[in-house]
Amino acid sequence: MMASVGKPAATRSGNQLVKERIYGSINRLSDWLERNDYKGYDTFDGLNAKFVRPLTFENKYLRMTLQQGVRRFPLNLRPFLGIRKNHSTKGMGFLARGFIRLYQASGDAVWRDKAEMCLQWLIENRSPGYSGACWGNHFDYQSRSSYVTKDIPSVVWTSLIGHAFLDAYDCFHRERFLEIAVSACEHIERDLGAYREGETHCIHYFPTSKHQVHNANTLGASLLARTYLHTRDESLREFARKAMQYTAQYQRPDASWYYGEEGNLHWVDNFHTAYVLDCFKYYGESTGDAQFDRKLMDGYYYWKNAFFLPDGTPRYYSHKTLPLDIQCSSQAIDTLVFFHDRDKDSLPLAVKVAEFTIRHMQDRSGYFYYRRYSPWVVNKTPTLHWGQATMLCALAGLYKLL
């Protein structure tokens, strides 16, 4: 039989081998998640250290020291400090998105059932007492700017989970899933508030915070815009436009964005930049508003050129590579896959990042390590949303496209 017209057989065979390696990694990770009941640690769960937290005397700086100490120590101290593995709302959102992608790629009902399990868990574990569906952490969190107790909703968590429900609606066509996304938009509009600057605004990270953070702002806007695509509610589109305009005007001369605009938030990192890029793309595709396209693509090429080594190693900051952080890998793969229709070189780079990460960051038992500080110093903590869930989601998107 004559071979089908297309890429040479050797190339097709190479692609097939890549797909097999990606799928093997996904299966090992999925098995690990099942064995652990979809529970793990979180990068910022240090304040759950019931044996040590009393020694902070609830002082801001001591809370921060405990939280960051647990996060940054090369060994996993959590079992010794009384911190238990737990479910994660953001983790379950990323898992839902990953399982939906695997179902779309394979048609296997096993993946559909796993996605529906995650979505149902999210419906049952919303933060209570707000105007709409929203989600927060299962631990208290002390940042440089604010202290947030567990279950206080975050626009980052709520928006990313809202996208999972929109993915589910697009795939399964159940009104219930769209209703959850609409409800999440109502929370963003009514409960979070926004910093006003001229004709623009910046959506607050938490109901209790006031600082301006670009990835949080644009994630909220991206959910509003993508929900608008389904509902045609003009208030969602306008709210999203003003938020995107705020972040667009703060793009720096080299096309990057700081994490935030306060003086202590002036850094540029890999995965927060990628979030912002995803959000500008969601906004444009959902609303038909092309006014930010130039800024989007300038930002994308800055990010692609600044944050990757030739072998696919994802750099953490614009000025240095280490630590090798699993979130840099997962979000890089996801964003590169998302931009495959704009950049013919994005998919080969996504494969490089995936193969590098599987080779250097995946444990034999299936889960992915949190960080590599050097070839010899590795933090092997099995973080759930920061690593396992985001990697499953990213690898599933890559597998679906290959």
C-alpha cells in the first residue's frame, strides 16, 4: 500500500515514539495520583505545621520565615512538622483540564470519568459566603503584601478552575458546567474589586488585598472574556477589556512584564509571564478584539527567547536559570502548545521541554520533583498542584496535539 502523503515515514515514526514517551509519563503520573488519592503537599503549606506554628506567635515575619523555610529547604520537612498531604482546589482544576484533554485525544471513558470526578469535587468544595463560585487554599498564606487565611478565594485559583469548567462545557455540552463558570465571573465582578487607574482597572488578587499583580489581573479577565464568548454578556467583555488594558500599558520596553507594579514585586519570571501571554490570547480569541495582538506577540517572542536553553531547559528568571522549578516546565509546555497556531517552532520546543523534564524531574514512582538546585541537590517533595496537576495538564495538551 502506498504511504499517505505527508511527512516522511521516519519523521512520523519519530513523532510516534515521542507520543509513546509522553503517554508513558502521563500514565505513570496518573497511577501515582490514584495511589495517593489525589493528595499531595503544596509549596506554600508551611503554616500547616501544627507542631511549629505556635512558635511564630502569629508574627508576620515569623510566619513568613516558617512558610518560606519549609518551601525552600532542599529536603521535605513536612512529615516531621505535622503537615499532611491534602487535596488542592487548584490542583483538581488542573487535573480536570488534563483528563478532559486525554479524553478528547483518546476517546477513552476512563479519562472522562476522572475529569468528572475532579469537577464534582470542585463543585462540592467551593469557598462559602461569596456572590459566586470561587476557590482558595487549604492553608493560611503569608506573602510580602498580605496575610490570607485558608478558604479565602483567590482570583488565580478561581479563574484557572473556571477555565476547567469551560473546557468541560466545550467538551461535554452540559449547561451545569457553563453555569459554574458564569457564577465564578459573578464572584470576580462583585466580590474582588479592582484598582482604578484612568479608564483601566486591575482586578484584586484576593477580596482582602489591594496590590496590583499582572498575572492575577489578566487571569480574571481571561475567564470573563472566555465566558463572554458563550453568553454574549457585554458587561463581561467590557470588564475584561479594562483589565487587559491596565496590564498592556505596563509592558516594559523589552516586551516583558514585572510580576507586579509595587516596588517589591519587580521581577520577571517564566511561568507568571506565560500566564499573562495565555490570557492575552484568550482575550483576543474570545472577544475578537485585536488591539493587543502586537503586545501579545512581542511578549511571546521575548518570553521564548529569554527563558529557554537550547536543550529545552526552562529558566526560572529572565537573568538566571536555577532553580529548575517544575512549574516553569509545566507552564512552558502548556503555553508553547497554546501558541502552536501562531509560531511553527513552538511545538518542537514544547517537546524539548517535556522530554527534558521527564528525564530530569520525574521519579521512578511516577510523580515529578519540585525543584533541582543543582545536579546533586534536588527537592523531591511531591507537590500536588505545583507539579503533579500542572504537569498532567500540560503533557495531556501536548499529547493531544502530537
